[in-house]
Amino acid sequence: MHRVWKLRLTGMAGGAVNGIFGGGGGMALIPLLTLWCGVEQRRAFANCVALVLPLCALSAAVYWWRGNLDWQMAWPYLLGGLIGGFLGGRLFGKVPVVWLRRIFALFLLYGGVRYLL
């Protein structure tokens, strides 16, 4: 039962990050799932993808409801995102976990530096 609450709180943290920043819930979910909940790295990445979809859908609905979502602007890059998601999903099983962690860390580092500067 203790693990279930950890998972729920982890989901809440991911949802909050996603809602506040319009995405990025996975940036909070991966470390929390692996370090705090003890989920194996590859499983954490896969579950994170499954969790982010409804989080993003809910956040998008809230943004749309408040008049901040521009579908005309979103459609062109949605197609590229779908193709990239498909290719990434196909490559996921072929990339060693150590490289998944390194790539993820580089994205975090890049994003952090960009926001600071």
C-alpha cells in the first residue's frame, strides 16, 4: 500500500509540472519513478510515455477552455511529433539503458541552461 501512495504522489507531481509548464511532466516522472518508487529504468521510461499522454490531453483541454490553445498553429508540428514518437518507440528497445539515461540527462541539462540564459 505504501508503494501505491508513492506512485500516486509521483503522478500528481508529474501532472502538476505538466499543467504549470504546458509539458515536461516526464522530466519529473522519470527521476521520481526510478529513485523514489524503485521502478526499473526502462520500465520507468515506457510508463512515463503512457502517463504523459493523458496529462498532456488534460492540460491541453484546460488551455483550450481558457482560450490559450491555437489549433491552427499546433497541427503542423503534431504530424512531426507523431512520426517522431513512432520512430522513438521503435528505437526504444534497441538503445541501452545507460544511453537512455545519458540522452535524458543531456535534454535536462540543455533545457536548464536555456532557461537560465
